[in-house]
Amino acid sequence: MRLHPYEVHFNFLLVVFMDYIYIYMYTADLHSLHIRPLLCLLKNKYPRV
């Protein structure tokens, strides 16, 4: 199944966004408590990432 360029670009942005979240989680433990449920939601929605 071929992906449209827009979808590929979106997936790339999503991966970059996830990387920023991981960095944020490791640098700010207090704030990560609010982001962790969101991260689990994203992982369930996009298992490829």
C-alpha cells in the first residue's frame, strides 16, 4: 500500500514530536506525569511509531 507524501510527512512529524516528548519526560519528571497518559494513547493509536 503506497502512502501519500502528506501521510509520510505527517508520520515523520509524529516521530519527531514523540522524540521531543521523550526528551521532555526525561528532563522534567514532575511534568511527565501529565504527559504519560497522552503518550500511552498515542502509542495505542499509532502502533507503528
